[in-house]
Amino acid sequence: MFQNVRYYPGDPILGLIDKYNVDPNPNKVNLGVGVYYDNEGRLPILECVKTVEKQLAQQNIPHNYLPMDGLAGYRQACQNLLFGTQHEAVQSGRIATIASLGGSGALRVGAEFIHQWFPRANIYVSNPTWGNHISIFEGAGFTVKKYPYYDPATNGLKIEELKQFLQQLDAGNIILLHPCCHNPTGIDPTASEWDELLTIIKEKKLIPFMDFAYQGLGDDLEQDTYAIRKAVDLGFCLYISNSFSKNMSLYGERVGALSVVCPNQEQAKIVQSQLKFIIRRFYSSPPGHGNYIVDQVLNNADLFNQWQQEVTEMRERIHAMRFRLHEVLQSSVPGRDFSFLTKQRGMFSFTGLNSEQVARLQSEFSIYIVENGRMCIAGLNTKNIDYVAEAMAKVLT
Ligand code: KET
């Protein structure tokens, strides 16, 4: 009966973990998946999370079902974090927010909702984007199209081409945007470019879906919300998926949220009800542990400050690794410009290495980066960085 079932060859990002795990080379380096490791190469458990987990262990909270849309305190804290506690949209109750299974779950529930209620909408994603954006939206029945974004010639944004492209789109289509730390390129629009882009998106009556997986790893937790808050201030109705996988190091707990900004409280209630219905049919209700952790970290001033500090440490360590990699490469490969390394933001660097060079890094040096040349800078540390830089220099020359 399974004769016609085709084999799924695996994901280009997650598949690298399996290959890395079985590699016997003691010098192997995992720079594939977007996971932050500390300078010792360990996956950190944040101090704020440890504190809450100790409290939770003492509280012995029974493992009841959560509501379909997650813990109320968690959902409110997400809104405060994304939009600001005092924001009119938060205060007036016109945002529908559901807890989701990571950022991926938020994207999938959002995709389902849009496809169900706006079946003629297409979605446009940046060229390039996180590969799973395409899979998730196609999986929900969408036709996924691409908008111009990255210019390899300048290692920057194709801003003029992008503006012209948006101008010719039909109203009602969805534009998937990365509010900060674009994956995979690390190239973000500036504040004034966001203003221009959002103005066109508004004029053309397009609908933004902002995927916010790296809050805090660009400038800081607050500044990274620029595009989201600007869009709300411009009067948009929009979708936002966010995730605590990276910025709270809660990858395996699957904690995220989907927020839908509506024109008024009444519509937000209706949207919330439909999102709950989607969840009921998909998986009924979310797991509790991550909701409890994030609820307590975000709703306690001391723990929130501690979290903010820990996010700053992660961001600054990644930054230091960018500068070190730049320094070593600049001196070992003279005549080549590596300034992109320090310009790009977030966890990743889009190295410009071609697939052959990426394959050589893997086969000759046991260094694992994504086939498209994306390197997770957050996997570098003071012990492996020179080895990686020298290997890169060898495959480049
Ligand atoms: N959005 C983006 C842009 C993103 O890079 C990821 C994960 C997610 C959403 C999903 O977040 P989560 O909360 O884990 O569901 N990206 C890394 C991991 C992966 O591919 O799944 C990555 O790009 O390596």
C-alpha cells in the first residue's frame, strides 16, 4: 500500500545535524542550523530560565490542558514585547494572539487562516528566504512567489527593484517580511527604507506577514520591533509570528506566538476564535512548559531585565565573532573584500561561498554550513574561529 509514497530526502538545514553528529573528526564545527552556542560550544540554558524552572519545580503545577490559544499571561506578555505595553493597539484589545509551536507553528496556523478566509491571496517571499517559509505556505495550499531582495553584487538590498516590484502587485496579496536579522542574508532594510517599503505596501493594499524569529539579536529587543510598530502605526492589519527558540534558547520547548492586528476589538475576538478552531483541529492545545517559562520571565521585572542582559551577551558575542572572522580572512586572503561579514546582522552570514566550496569545507575540514553559503556565526567561538577562517581562506584561494 505504500508503493507510491515518495521518500523525503530531508531538509537542507536540519539534515546537516545528522551528518555532523556522525562525523568522527575531533575538529568538526557545526555552523549549519540557526542555534546559538556559547563560547564553550555549549547550548546555554539562560539564567532567567533556570530561575523560573526551579520555581516551577517547587510549584508542582498539575499538567492540565492549556487553553487552545495558550496561557493568557503568556499571550499578553507577547503583545507587550512586540508592540509595547502602552501601545494603543494593545490597550484597545484589537490584537488576536495565540501561543504556537515555535515560530514555525505560528507561520503554519497563520497560513491556514489566510488560505481559508482569503483563498485567492498569493504569498510573496524574499529571494532568498528561509527555505521552510516556502514549504510551510505551499503546505497550506498557497502558490509561493518571490520578490527581489538580495543583491550579491553589492552584498546589499535591491531596494529600487524591490520598490518597483511591489508597485505592480495586486491588492490583497501577502508579503512575508523579516523585521530584523534577515535569514539567510543578514541584510535588513534601514529604518528609512522600511518607511518607504511599508508606505508602498500600504498604498498597494498588500498585507504584511512579519516573521520575527530573531528579536534582540539585531540591535536590541526594542529597536528590533521597528518595522512591526511602524506598520501598526501606519494603520495596517497584519500578521506577526514570533519565537523564543533563539532569544530565550528554548528551541526544543517549541514556544512562539501568532499575532493578528485587527481594526477593532470586535474583529480581533472573531479572528481569535477562528485561530482557536484551527488549533483545535491541528493539535488541540499547546504544550505548557514553554508557556509557563516565558510567562514568568516576561511578567517579572527582575527576570525580564536579566533576560534582556542575557540577550545582549548573546548578540555581542556573535558580533565579536563576526569581527574576528573578518580580521583573519582579510589578512589571509588579501585583495578580497570581506566587509559584508561585519555589515550583516543576526545569527547568520551569507558568505558568498558556492556549493563546491561549501562541499570542500565539509569534506576536507568537517565544517558544516548550509549549501547556499549561509554560516551560523553563533556556532563560532574563540577556540574554533581560526580553524574555520583558515579553512575558508583555503577554499577561497
Ligand atoms: N522563521 C525564521 C526566519 C527562522 O529562521 C526559523 C528557524 C523559524 C522561523 C522557526 O523558528 P522555530 O521557533 O524554531 O519554529 N530557523 C532555523 C532553524 C530551522 O531551520 O528550523 C534555521 O534557519 O537554521
